[in-house]
Amino acid sequence: MANSLRIGSVLKKLRLEKGLTLQQLADMASVTAAYISKLENEKVSPSIQTLHKIAEALKVSIIEFFENDLIDDPCINPPESWTKKLVKGWKADVRQMVKLVGNKKMQPFFTTIPPKGGAHDHYTHPGEEFVYVLEGRLTLTLNGETIELKSGTLAYFSALVAHTWVNNGEVPVKMIWVCSPPSW
């Protein structure tokens, strides 16, 4: 059960980080608390289907359970290794700059927003965001207040604040955007 050791310790860490009891997680994943305990203590190996249900309950990717196998994720990633992320309702080219988020504390993105593009609907999530505009002008709205960020300007804010961002200009906006903790 080589992988169960890693899965068990990662599962317990994620469960505790989310502030969930064994029973709460079990209810969310449609398994028993005893089964979650056995997983955490490396007594059983889960099926992919069960692991997927647990990952969904914890709101993480199933790949995070195998993070130890992927610990050598390089910290130097050229642009061609960045992963494109598609987000419904967003008109932007969003590239995750690291291969795996795993237990990292930050999730960096390189984002290009075409003219009239962006995230037009306000949203919130736990954590913080950091945005640094490399090129163009970004219109950022935080709790109803609109702020124009020009090239070389940054914004750092609680992601619990309703926010949205758009490119009202004529040229693409390029920016570095970091979520902490990783959100998706």
C-alpha cells in the first residue's frame, strides 16, 4: 500500500485544514467515518471513484492525493509549460504558472485579457488575491468601488470582498495574478 501512506497523510491534512471532523467528511463523501479513519491510518486503499468523491467533498483536485509523487515539480517553469485554465463566464487567457498547486500556499497565473474581456460578474472566495499589471489598463471593482490599474500598478485584497475585473481599453491587458490559498 505504498500510495495509501501518502493518500492517508494528505487526506488527514486536507480534512484538518478544512476544519472537518471524520463524520462531516464522511457524510459529504457518502462513506462512513470509520472508512475515512482507515484511509487516514493507511489500513485501506480507496478506489478511484471513492477518492474522487472525497476530493470533491474537500474541494480539491484528486491529483493532490499523489502530490508526494510529484514533489519535484520544478520551480522554474518556462511559459510553454504553463497550463491554460478555462473559467466559465471569463473572457481571458488564464495560464497557471506552476504545474501543480498541491500544498502550495499560492497559485500564480499569467493572464491576458482582450479588449472588453474579463470577469464581468462579481465573485468571492476565501483567501487573498494579488494582481500586478504588466501591460494595459485593468478596471478592478472591489465591493462596488472601481479602480483603474495601469501598467506597473498592483492590487492586493481579501478575496472575500466581491470583486470583478475587466479590460475597458483598446489593447490587451497582461498581468500576474496570484491567489492564496489556491482557489481552483
